[in-house]
Amino acid sequence: MTALSTSIQSVLTIVLLIVVGYVLRRQGRFDDQFGKTISDLLMKIALPASIFISVLQRLTLGKLVSLSSGLVYGFGAVILGYLIAFLLVWLLKVRPGRRGTFINMFVNANTIFIGLPLNLALFGDKAVPYFLMYYVVNTVSTWTVGAFIMAWDDPTQKKSEKSSTGFNWKKLLPAPLVGFLVALVFLLLKIPFIHVGWLSFAVNALDYVGSLVTPLSLIYIGIILADAGLKAIRFDRDTIVALIGRFVIAPALIAGLILLGMHAGFNVPGLEAQTLIIQAAAPGLAVLPILATEAHADVEYATNVVTTSTVLFVVVVPILMMLVQGLA
């Protein structure tokens, strides 16, 4: 029962901060622009700073090479996820306007606003390098195939026009990913940024700014839930199958690949396996309703699956933690 108790305590800590954001938003203490302000602060400043300093403090070139297995398992699970999601779209005859959201729920997770604080709460800073590997996989998948599918699913667009629909290449390099790539350059060039005494003020500043990520991201989720409204939650067929894809199929795929790798003789640290599996089960992307709006798709469905997955992860995580304890 120790694993279950620890998982529940960690999740309750997360939930408490989400409740703070939810209650303050419902009380009107946060105005309509506050959520966007937090999002901008996190995405453009706090997350890049946190990821940059985390990479330099916790990774070396040797360790980076050893972590490449996370990319292999991550991309493998993503490819399989897309194949299964497309098959289910065809079998279930998911209607246009929902297909892009349905497929994205199977494959792409909310690694930033929920995945990262969850990972820190469950495993601590020592698991950050493993998280970064999954973050790269998820970001590339989201803003290439994921964004393209959302745009392609525009029900107002003629079939002849869909072949020319693309995605914003600039989104392939969001600020957090840029922070990761810049840190890699520092590693490759062996620039001793964090070990230079007179630069300690800059390192400390980045640490302070990076420490904003966990509390603010959880408060942000509370604001999103308050705006969406818990009463709007509903469970139709497409929602239920999408949630199964997010919470069952996605983590099962990466767990299966990890077990196959271990059976083939490839060593996978227990903490890495746990991190990858938990990240694969994070709730749906918070930006799905935004992408659905831009594609003239079913915004209510997108909002519903994001909201329900965000609420249900509280129940899913303790169960999943119990299942992955044997990998430690």
C-alpha cells in the first residue's frame, strides 16, 4: 500500500494547487486575461529557463547518449498510436470535425502543464532528463503530424483543398524546445556556464524563474477547468474511446516497447521506464480546443475530452503508479 499511498499524496498535492486556480477563477479574482498571462509567462520564459538549466545541471554528453533510448521508445509508441487511432476513426466512423481531436488524444499528451509538475511530484528532479526525452518526442509529434491532422479535419474545407493544408513550421520550435536545444549546444561545445563562478547570479536567476513552472502550471489548469465548466463534462462514445486511448492504449504501447527492448537485452533504468509510461498517460493537450477553433472543428468535443482527461488523471495516476512499481 506504500506505493498507492505515495501516489495519492503526490496527486493530492497537485490537485490542491489546481483547486486554488479553479476557485480563484470562479470567484472572479483572476480576470479573463490572467490565464493567458500565466500561459505566456510559462511558455516563453519560465519553461525555457527551467529546461535550459535542468539540462546543464543534470545531463552530460555521455548521459545524453544513454538517454537516446527514450527517443526510440517514444517515437515508436507515437507511430503505433497514430496507426491505431486512424484505424479506429475508420471503424467507428468518427465524423469530420472530431477526427483530428480523436487522433491527437491517442497520441499527444499535455507534457508541459500537467506532465512536468506530475513528474516532479512523483519522481523528483532526478527524473527530469528522462522527461526531456519524452517532451521532445511529444512536441515534434504535436506540431507536425498532430497539427496537420487538426487542420486537415476542417469540415468546412473541400477535399481538393486539404492536400495543400499545412502547419506552422515555426511551432516546431516553441520556446521550451528552444531552451532544450540551446542547452544541447552548450553541452556539445562544452561551455561551462553553470560552473563559472562570476555567472552564479545568472544561474540563480534561471533557477528562480524555473521554479515558477510547477505551481503556476497547476494554477493554470485550474483556470482552464473553471472556464470550461465541470458541468459541461459528458461521456459519449467518441469521448470514451478517446479517453481509453489516452489512459490505456498510449501508456500500454510504450510499456510494451520497453518490455520488448528489455527482453532483447537492452537495459532500461526503472526510473526512465516509469517516467515514459506516466508521461504517455498524461491528459490531452490543452491547446486542442484552440486548434479545433482554427480548423472550424467540433470545439465542444475538444473542450470536453481535454476537461474530462484532466479531471480523470487524478484517478488514473495512482492506479498507473501501482502498475509500474515493479519497473523500479
